[in-house]
Amino acid sequence: MGLLTLSMCGSATAAGKSLDIYLAPKGVDTASGLSADNPIVSLAKAQELVAEKARGYDEVRVLFAPGVYRGQGVEWRTFPGVWTRFMPARPGSAVVFDGQGGKQSVFFKALPSTPTRDSAPVSMKLEFTGLTFQRYCEALSFQSWSDEVRRPGGRDVVVRNSNFVDIGSKFDPVKRGNQPRGGCTAAVRLQGVGQGRIEGNSFKNIINLDIGETALKAYGRGHLHAIYISNMSQGNDIVGNKFDDFSGDPIRIRDQSDKNRISGNIFGSASDNTKPGDVHAISQWYCNDGVKACVQRQIARKECASEELELRDNRIEGRNVESYADRSQGKATCAK
């Protein structure tokens, strides 16, 4: 493998004028949100303020007072062209987003406009630092993809020094009767999103239930990944993360997600219900005519293998975890 060139997008706070938006567990969305003394409580309201007030600023900081924020979930569609940074108001303080008590299975779903044949990827410029996410089906999902034109649509996201705990259908807060909703596939997802960096995070208890225990029967233990890089998500750095107690392959690459650099990650043990050979630390897969599940779900597109992956200095320190695996099936002609 060649030398690893690390992208440092969003690594430093921009100099200049910052729009600061303050949240607190006991804030109220009727407050201004523009000072620590008048905090709001929800990310939905924070998005409204960003959309309304970000023009003319060099960056936006969404600052969280310490404590537990329960039951939140947001579809984020506001990208003002400057970095929007989500972080504790006091560096090092404990800020926890807990899915229990809410109706949202996904904490944060970033959705820029759907790409077209002539569009350039949107610079999403989202950064999450020093936060904890727990008891969600999925935590952070960055999605910008169109099957029709087969083009990635987003870039520039950073997730660093954060904790992902108790993620997956085993912990999904949304219920159907006595069963978890299911359908959980990633703690952090990049779908059609490139030039990002996921660094220095901890992933623990990333577990789906068995298929028979969920309301959606297609997503069992092996279908959940801590980091899922798919649909032409290219040129991302996955560096220095730790994984422990997981039911599926912690890092999954899919469908022409080329030139991703994965280095210095540490993989602990798979969850107790897995067997030797069931779980690989890093794997790739793509949907094609040779995959029975793709045919059953009538996925018409022919996806592609991911190439030029750089894997360096990753370590397995736990039990029941194999190294890299190509789990592709069928080897059908892809859509390149």
C-alpha cells in the first residue's frame, strides 16, 4: 500500500465571525437560542435558526450544555456553505443524546438535494465532535444518492472523538407491539458522500436482534455495521476508531466506494451470539443479479465492486473476528 494522505477537512475552527446557537436539556424552543442564558432544546429548532441566520457568518457552532437530551431526531436539510459544528459548549463535558422516550429511530439524517446528471456534490460541511449517541436504531446518516442517475451528491462531513453506544434493533426506541421496529443497518452511514473523516470514535454494543425477533424480518444481526460506506462514497478517511461488541462487520464498504483509506482502527470482540467466521472487521459487498436478497427485493441496479481501498495498521484484539473479507456474490457486470 502507498503512503496514506490524510484529509484534514474541518479540523480547525474557522477564524472569523461565528454564529453560536445554544441548546440545553431544560431549554425551550421559544427562547432565542443565541446565548447560553436563553438556550433552546431541540435540533429541529436549531436547524430553523441556522437557515434563518447563518448568512454572512464564517461558521456555525451548535453548542450543547452538559446533560442528557432525550428522544430527539431530525432530518437536516440546511447547508449554508460554511462549516456547521455540533459540539459541547464546554469541551470535555458529557453531552448525551438518548433515543429513549422519542418516536425517532434515527438521531440525525442529513439529506442534501438529490443529485442530477449535471449537479456537483453538495459541500455539506457538517462536523460532530465530542458527543455521545445511545439507544437509537441508527445515529448519524449522511445520504445523498440517486439510483436514476447513479451519482454521489454530497461531501465534507467529520465525525470525531464521539461515542456510539447501544445502537441497533436491540435498542431501537420505536416499537411495534412488543417487537423492536428493526431495519437498522448503520451507526454512521455515508451514502453517496465523499471526502469525509470519521476519526477517534468509540463504537460499543452495535447489535441487531436476530431476524425472528424484529418487526422487519430482513435485517438481522449481520446486517448492522458501525460504519457503512456505500453508493460511491469515495475518498473518505476512517482513522483511529475503536469497536467492541458488534453483531455485524464493523466497517462495510459497498458499491463503487473507491479510494477510501481505513487505518489505525482497533477491533475488539464480536457480540456473544456470533460464531467464528460470522464477522469480519472490514468487508465489502455489492448488490447484483447473483445476490438472492437483491433479486427478491427487486433492486434493479447492478452495483460495482469498490476499488483502490487502502487498509493500513488496523488491529484485531478481540474474539470471533476475522480480517478483511470480500463478501460479494455473483460477480455480475456492474453499472460503470
